[in-house]
Amino acid sequence: MIKQTSASLEIGGKTLTLEVGKLAQQATSSVLARLGDTMILVTVVMGRERTDIDYFPLSVEYVDRL
């Protein structure tokens, strides 16, 4: 069971809310951030360490939805 945690604070008259462990439970970690009408989901997936390569395999997927 993944522990769900939430924290909120006031910034510029709007509430910033950060929620950890609520969405994307198959990911290693995830954070859902909300500020006013804007919401962003950040996920991290970690695999085993690879010593057979000399570069850092990183991929970024960005989706903008209105």
C-alpha cells in the first residue's frame, strides 16, 4: 500500500496543493500539483542500474491539454 500525503499553502492569493501517492501508483513516485486552474502530474520510474552503457538514458514526455 502506497502512503498518500497532501500539503497545501497559500501563494499569491491562490492555493498550491501537492499530493504524493494518489495517482500513477505503478510509477516509482508521483506528485500531483495544483495551483488555481493549473494542474500538473509528474511521475518518476526507476529501473535497475545499468553498467554496460556510458550515457544516461533519459526520456521526457510533455503533453499540453487545454
